[in-house]
Amino acid sequence: MAYDVCIDIGGTFTDCIVAGPDGAARIFKASSTPGAFERGFMAALELAAGHYGLALRDFLGQVRQLVHGTTVTTNALVQGQTAPVALLCTAGHPDVLTLREAPRKRTWNWRTDYPGPFVPRNRTFEIGGRIDALGNEVAPLDEAAVADAVAVARRLEVAGIAVSYLWSIANPAHERRTRELIAAAWPEVPVTLGHEINPIPREYRRTISTAIDASLQPIFSTYLSRLEAALRDGGYGGELLVANCVGGMMPAAEIIAKPIYSVMSGPTLAPVAARALCDAPLIVVIDMGGTTLDVSAVRDGELVVAAEAMILPYDMLGLPKVDVRSVGAGGGSIAWVDAGGLLRVGPQSAGAEPGPAAYGRGGTAATVTDADVVLGIIDPDYFLGGSMRIDRAAAEQAVAGIAGRLGLSNVEAAYAIHTTCNHTMITAIEDVTINEGINPRDAWLVAGGGATAAHVAEMAQVLGVRGFTVPKHVAALSAFGGLISDLRWEAVASLHTSSRAFAAEAVDALLAELRDRCTVFLAGAGVAAEDRRIAWSFQGRYETQSWEIAVPFDLPEGGLQASDIARLTAAFHAAHEAIYGFKEEGDPIAITTWKAMAIGRNARAGERPAAAGAEQPPPPPKGQRNVYLRDAGGMREVPVYDGTVFRPGMVLAGPAVIEEPTTTLLLLPGMRARVDGGGNYLVEVSA
């Protein structure tokens, strides 16, 4: 007997999904425990073990694979709680992080102060020595300057050191020697080198990712060390895999070495899951947790990767990552009335403690969850399948405070909170569709998060989409994505060449080196030879352009030949046309960076929901209750169904409420839900 487990820690709940020996996946939820997340992690495992009738130690002894999605590093960045670091840079270039790439955000907003650099000037040290673009040493490294910088950094009590010199990607000798000098003077401090963490020509992007990684090293290593210790004490002897920002997972040791890859790792698993559940050409994934809504897209079966991922208002991550955008809209988002008398929802959240007023843990502010209770969408006696009691009176009292300020009835105020949250989420969806030149009406929505099914129907109506999917595992969609995600790891290197004078021999040698690095990684991770794959891409641009685009390509078995430049050029033109709507086939192409993505195939990754079969009538409702329906003019009696008795092929027309142990699906009039072979609800929206 063996179990596969993925645990995703959110702001309110820690989601655990387990695929048991029978192949069925089950969801378990425990409250998140900020400040000691490992406690919530282990509590979720305790719930799973109890379900299977096992002691925790016996259960963990039978776990074959354990994957973890985390927002620890994301939260540290967003909340400004990263560790203080020092930056060692080339003499004469201390302002790389101040100047950035000439920020284009809010260009005309004169009220915005120019933001400070990620690493302040008093912790930025100029080091003499120079490498040119061809890798030649123009001036030797000033080792005395390195020693002085380390001494000052030590007095400043920094927790890490970032080293990013000009053209280290062409010749890393100075960066490597700097690390040796730091290790001799201060062996305890972690050091991040730019040419290792992000070997690309873009100086700012390489430097910001180096600084961010260095600032996360102490935080992430401490967190994972505590988590791994708790797992060992609990009886787990296997390897912990951690989700990364490129849509896969990595062994804990690998991601501890590069913690920047853990940023936004949890939310990137939701589109992985959606891709396995739906084959629509354009999928928009809406994953609503307790604190935030994460929105992402899948186009033609491929995850959308952002080259300019912004993690802070004016600083980017520096690394490409799966494009997931977040807004402060979740079940715990707090409703408030501003000075002008307008209702706002979020971004403040009640979090896990004290949580919404309805949780009965001392919260008094009205939240989205409280509003859904007042509207009759959530049954106080069946929250989390009845395992958690909800205080309806406390929810009504919290909403009454908002109702009094707005001059509305309790139900009207609750709907105002509900729909305001919906429109905040709709704006986020428009950000990944309309703002990217995509008509959202062409999309199929996939819901994620326990609260989303109560909101997605109205959002689908407003957006005018054809329909949406509420997965059977909607309450733990990201965790389900971790259960089926592949092992992924990147090897990147820079080598500048062009279509006019393609350096085929040098490029082929570089690609062979990248292939070897990927092979070593996959072998070390225990991936069988038949499950290994390498995905290739390059960064290129027309020579007169400023910015590169990523272009995938296939590498022949015999390596790259000079004749292959025509194929690479054609791939670039096609990619450029797909992104920008035009191509210039007569223009030469510059290629700057080469990437190999090592992929260890997960046997579950290819699983698809079975066909639904012939249509069947739904089971009889288990009861009726009053639910607010805007188009019907207010509270109306609606049939309530037990989702656990639905079978593939069953069809149900709205209005109706379907209650699952971990979510509640509201169907509005004109909607038709059908259950597929995997137990997922496919909902069609009438025009």
C-alpha cells in the first residue's frame, strides 16, 4: 500500500490531498498556523492518517511521494520581511537596483515617490575588477575591497550576500573567487552568485534575482529545516518535493539552494491541475483562497509564462515564471466603508486567526464568508462537511455593521459584499485576458479554492463565458496540481549569436553541456531513464528590437548543426507573430540565451477525466432553503443537493445549490451542470 500526498498552505487553510491505494483522491483541511506553518502541515497529515485508520507514523511510513506548495517566500517579499543582505557589484555600477529598467509603471503619477532599491546603498559595495563582454579580464579582482566589504557587512549583521558583477555570464572567475574569499572570512553566511542563479545578459534582472534569492536563503532554509524535522519526527523517511515557480516540483535540497524558485510556487500548481481537467483552447483559472484570488491562464494546453514577473510594485523577480496574478479577494476578505461612503472589500483579510466572524474565534469584521452565510449560500451546519460549526448569528451581526453604514438591510448589504468581491475578481480575470488581447468570452473558467464555487456563477454571467468547471477537488486545486505535476528543473546559459553568423559549433557545445547538467539532475533525483525529457528554448529578438521572447525548439539527436538555423529562425518568426501579430522574415535575429528544462515525468500527469456517459436525471434534493438570487429579486427557496451522491452523467439545471464536503456550488437560473467521469461539474451558461 502506498499514498501520494500534496499539501498546499494557504492564508486560512492548509489543504492536503491524498491519492490512496484505491486511486481515489481525498481532501483534508486543517487551519493554517502562521508563525509555525509546520504545525498546520502536520495537523493536515494527522487528519489524513485518521481517515485511513492509521497512526500518523504508520501513514507516513507508507507515503510514496510528498509534495509541498508554499507561499512562505512570497509572503516574506510582499510583506517586506525578507532577510537583510549585502550586494557586491562592479565598481562604478552601484545603482543597478535603483535605476532598474527605467520603470514604466504609473509613469505619469506624480504623487508616487521614486522607490528605493531592494538593497539600500549602505549595504551595496563597489568591487574593483572588470570582465568584458567576451569574457576577457580587463582589470583584476580587487580582493582587498572584497575583504573590506565582508567586514562591514558582518558589522551590519546581514544574513546573506549577493554577488553580481558585469559580464559574469561570459566569465564567472571573479564571482567564484569572491565566494572563496567570503567563505574564508565568514563561512557561515550564505552567498548567491548572479551567474549561477540567473545567467542572462540583462544586468538588472540578473542582479535583482540574485539579491532576492540571497534575501530568502535564511528564511526558506529555516522554514524547510523545521518542516523536515517535523516530518522525520512524525515518521517520514522519504524525500520532500517542493513546488517551484516554473510549473513543477524540485527536491527540497535543490530549492533550498535556489529559494527564489519557491516564490509563488503554490499558486502555479492550479493551472497545472486545470490543464489536466479541461481541454479547452483557452482556460482561465480562478483560485480563491481565504486571503487572495490567484488568476492564471492555459493557452492551447500550455502554461502561460511571464518573462517580466513583478513580485513587488517596482521590482520584478528577474526570472520567468508561470504567470499567476493575485488580488486581495478571498473568503476572509474584510468589508469596509471608506470615507466617501463607498463599500470596499479587501485587500485586508481576517486570515486564519481570528478568521471570519462566522468562525466563532473572536473575529468581528464582516467578511465575504459572513456575507455568503447571510445570503443562504453557505449552510452553517454543513461547513467542511459539518466538521466545523459556523455561527450564523455572529455573521449576521458583523454584516449588520456594514448594513447600518450603507443604509441597507442585512441581506442587501451581504449581497453588496458578495458582488463587490466578484467584481474585484472579474477585474483580475480581465487583466489576464482583455489586457493581453484576449476576449474573455472565448475562455472556459476552471474554479479553484473552497469559496470559488459560491461565486463563479455570477462571475461567469458578467464575463459572458460559455461555461465553467468546478472540479471535484476544487477546494484543493493547487494541491491536486502538485499531485500530478512533473519534476522540473532549469539549466540556463548565455551565448550571443545571430542568424546572419550563427555560431553553430559553440552553440552545440553549450547545449551539450546543458543536456549533461539536466541528465545529472534527473539521475540524482531518481527519475528512471524512460521518464526523462528535456524541453529546449532560446531567448531571441529581431536585431533592431530591445526585448527578447522565449522560443521553444526541438534539439535533434545528433546535436545542433549550421543547417538548423533556418528551423530556429522559422520558429522565432512564428512565435513573434503569435505574440505581437506580425513577423519580419527578412530581418536578422539575435539569440542571447539558451535554456534546457529537465522534466521527470509524473505517471499521474497524463490522467484525464473519463467520459461522462449517457445523461441521467439528478438525485432527489436533500432539502430546500432560502438563497439570495439577484435576478429573482431577493431570497427564494432553492433545492439543495448532496454532491456526494452525484454520479457521472447526471444533469442538474439551476437554480440549485450542490453541497460537497469542502465546497458549495451555487447554480443560477439558466445554468446546466453535468457531472463528468471524474466527478467534476461542467456548467454551461445560457446566453
